[in-house]
Amino acid sequence: MSYLFTSESVSEGHPDKIADQISDALIDNFLAFDKSSKVACETLVTTGQVVLAGEVKSKTYLDVQKIARDVINKIGYTKGEYMFDGNSCGVLSAIHEQSPDINQGVDRAKPEDQGAGDQGMMFGYATDETENYMPLALELSHRLLIELAELRRENNEISYLRPDAKSQVTIEYSDDNVPQRIDAIVISTQHDDFDASEEVMLAKIKKDIVEILIPRVVAKLPAHLQQLFTSEITYHINPTGIFVIGGPHGDAGLTGRKIIVDTYGGKGAHGGGAFSGKDPSKVDRSGAYATRHIAKNLVAAGLCKEVLVQVSYAIGVAKPTSINVDTYGTSTVDLTDGEISKIVESIFDMRPYFIEQRLKLRSPIYSETAAYGHMGRTPEVKTVTFTNPMGETVSEEVETFTWEKLDYVNKVKQAFKL
């Protein structure tokens, strides 16, 4: 019997995502001026106020208030009527020096002996149901909001959009886990106040979403996914009604509260640790990226159609306490998942130092990860530039989303004789 599966996403203007983007902008600035920076920073946003807290060990000094304001303005909170804007909100910093008790467990005389920045388990997942090896419901949820943000910035076809928004997509799957159709789409978008009645306003928003946004999203999809958009989709557009009050004025936002949106939309599993605001010595982040890298390369190599990879660590210890691979019965080789796990362990060195080196994680690449998902994105080489309060400017060529590269497919094929 067929079944339904649902995933959600939130826009860059959602309060929790504002917090994530500020925290990751701080990470990037610290790493730009000091590659050895150790940072764990949290952000709280609410009506007219930003609070920064956390621990830092770095040789550089930053104007953290300016960084926060720049992020907020870039997202689009630039008007006083939003009750939260980058130029006028208060920014309080309570960032202090990192505990030496933690740092002694990470730094070592030999870099390769670097210990894990914390204990815990991390998961990576991949499936062949989309071109980027991501779950379809989450991929579509992200795409809806990315396109909605484009429409907001264009300010042409739809001129009333504000930055806060959420989406949700429900997919019907067959018994053999193949997407059949889209059952329902939910979009809630913040908007300007309308002169018209609520009924007229909601009808206008729904018409614009269905007739302008959806076709733009569909046009950018491959043909086999375009076919899933039928006239039978149930749309819930701003189902609560008026959504003028939003962003941090409507809800407080905190770093790390959208970890399922950040990863796989509820597919696979999650170890519980957030990513944003953490430098790569924190295995919550680097371990999750490394397991995604493994999972994606395993599926792309044809070892399986779907896979979940788990790694776990003890704080201060370099070697993982476990590595586990679950192919959900989709393996194409005559090996148990336990045997596959042992071979995977021999291909990918999962000690924190080697993850950082393999995926180039000591670069300022994290701001882009903080909205619309850390996984399933497109790697890109670009030049980034940062300036500190002392007037120093650094430019650096970086490679983003390295954990999405399919650079280990041949190694996987060789190891498993595919």
C-alpha cells in the first residue's frame, strides 16, 4: 500500500535561520583571519534585539555587532515597520574565551592526533530519488522558498512579500519507495498589510503562489519531477490567515533549532547536534558533513539505492568509537552491512583532523550553509573577502559544500569491485 511522507523548510528570514546565519557569519570572519580559531557561538533574536553568546579562542578581533547587522540587512530586514531591522536593533555580545579544559582535549602536538571537540553521534544520508541524492520532499520544500526569496528580491510580480516564510511538501510513495505524486503543499509567507479584506488578501496570495511561484519552481526541475505537479495537489497557502507580524517580532529565534531542515527533512536519522555557530573541530558539524560525503559517494557509486552512515566520537579522542552503515536492504553487493562498514572505514579516515583536511573545512565557507539546508547543495569555487575593525582585509579562494563532491566514487567502486 502507498504511503505519505512530509518534509518542511523555512526561509532565510525565519527567526531561527536569522540566528543561524549570524552565528555562521561570525565563524567565517574568525576563520578568515585566524584558521586555528575555535568558536562556539549562539545567537538569540527577538523584537528589536540580538544577543550573541558563546566561547571563542582566536588571535583576531572582530566587530561582532557590525557582522550581525550586515547579515540582518542582507536577509531583508531593513524597515522599521518589521519591528526588527539591521540598522536599529540592539546587539548585545556576551562572547567570552573558550574553556581551556575543552581546548586541551582538542589540540595536540601532532595535528593528526587532534581530538574530537565533543562526544556524540552524527548521521549522513543519501538516496537516489533526486539528482543531488536528497529526499524529494525536503528538496522541493527548499526550492519553493529559494524561489519565493528570489521573487521577493525582484519585487516585480509579487511586491508584498516579507522575509519570513515556511514551506511543507507531502509526497505519496509506492510500496517500493518510488515517489508517485505530490499530495499537498503548504506555504506560509509573511506579507505587507493589505488595504483589502482578509478574504480578498488571502485569495490574492494563493493565486500568486499557485500561478507565479509554482510554475517558476517547476520550470527548473527535471522532467520526471515536473510530472509530479498535477492538478490534484492540495494547497494550504497562509492557512492561519493574516501573516503581517513575523520574523523575530513574531517569534524569538535561536541558533540550532532547525536541525531537521538543515539535514534530511526527517529521513534517515539525526544525532541531535546543531551545525551553525561551530568551527569544524566540533564533530557535530564536521562529522555530519563527512558522513554525508560518504553516503552520497556510496549511492553514486552504485553500492546501494539508499544509505544511512553513522559515526560516533568520545571527546578528546581522535579515532571514532564506531562507524556503521545501513543500506536499508538496497545493497548491490554480496556483503552484510557490517562488512560494508569495515570497508568504508578503510576508505574514509574519520579522525577529525583528516576530515578537516579532506573537506577543506578550515575555510570561511559556512554562511551559505545557514539557510536552505547544509546538504544537497552545489559545490562552487569562489573568492570571498573580509575586513576587520583594524582595517585589515583578506581575500581567499574557497570551495563551498565540499562534502557534496563525488570525488570518492572511483575509490568506492574499486574497494567494492563495482
